[in-house]
Amino acid sequence: MKGEIIIKNNKYLVDFSEGKDLSIPLLFNGKQPNTYGVDRATSTPYSNDEFIGDTRKGGVCNFETYHITPHCNGTHTECIGHLTKERVALLSSLNDLMIPAHLISINAQKTSERYLPKLNEGDLLITKEELVEKLKDVPDEFLQGLIIRTVPNLKEKKSQDYLEKNTPFFSIDAMEYIHERGVNHLLVDTPSVDRLLDDGILSAHNAFWNTTCKQFNPKTKNKTITEMIFVDNQIQDGHYLLTIQIPAFVSDAAPSRPILFEINEL
């Protein structure tokens, strides 16, 4: 199915049958990415004295119970409720169904840009300096969504135990710049926009949502962060139309399936 869309008075052609999936398929009980050493995502057949939910064991159908920690077991999208004392649900925050977005590839690097807590010797960051260079010619209308692919882009990201790897994260300067450019939906292929062991400060998260002391900010309620995506190397940097599919969970985060669609100006 093809359609025409208008973005700031310009017409584009979109082929909705050719979506590019940025999610990491979650293989319950199998290889999967993991953060903070939480229990792996599992599925078990439901059973009681009269029923077994597994056709391989004589059940009439497959009927499973799933155990998952969305923030740590794979591709997920989170809202401001991830930080605040006020319980805010992603379902009420992600209101944009189709999002003009831009994809860039970034080399994380050592930097003197700000971060809390103090940077460690081996820390590699996504910096404001690099973002300014990559986004200098990108019009604001295509920065409603920003997708960041870190390089080298290895397939191990799909099953990495991230506590065993030094993964890139954002400087405060970089995240403040993202906020200033008007990005509402940030997607990254790292397990967190912050350093995994950061003394619980979450400085990059707070810079994105412009929050302090776990207080709700109504001005940023509809902004989201999607972490642990995987952007295939065949997908080129540039403008896209983005949609983020989520289940109807009343929670601050949920497993998600971001999909990119190529657009061509008419």
C-alpha cells in the first residue's frame, strides 16, 4: 500500500508495505539482550490439576505465561513516568502515530562535555559536538523523531549482556541539545541513554524530559525514549517516517516495535 503525505507543505510518497523493523525480536527462553543482570524473559505453559497449556505435552492448545522486565529484556519504549513520582503511562504519552524522523550514525568518543556522576577513564559518549555536526542541515520538521545508530554496529547488540560491555551514553550537553532541537521521540541502540552504573542520577534521562527531583513536567509528557533497537547496516542515514508500535500496557514502559518507512519527495 502506498500513500502521499505532506510534511511542512512538501509532498512525499510512502510505501507502507516496505517497513524496516528496528526492534530486536524477543526470543523467550533463548538468546536475548540483557541489562543489569535481571531475570531473562521466559515463557512457561500454564498448568493446573486439569490443564496443561502445551500441545507437545498433550494439551489442547498452547497457553503460556510470560515473564518479562521491559526496561532490561529487549527493545522497549519509555515515557516520563520512568522518572517521576507521579505514575504516568506510556499509553497516554505516545500519541504520535506517524513521526517524521531522521536517522544518523554516531561514533561515541571520549569527551570533556558534562556528565553526572564524574566520567570514568573508559567512558565513550554521544556528544553535542558530534550531534551538531550530524544534524546541522536537518530541518526541524524531520527531528520530531531522532534515531541514533552507534558504530561499530555489531550484530552482538541483539544478544549482548550489557553489564559486560562498556556501552555509549549521552553527555548532558548532547541531551540538552536534543531537547533544544525539539526531538520528541529519541531511539537508540544502547541499553540506556545514561551510563548503566551512574549512582542513580539519570542525568541524560532528566535532561531529555527536563525533570528534576522526580517531579512531573507536563510540558514533556508526550516525549518518549526507545532503547535497545537494532538498525541494520543496510538502512541508510536520512529522512524517514517512523511509527512506534506498543501493546496497550498501563505502565511507564513497554516492549515496542519501531518501524521506519522510506519517503520520497514528489
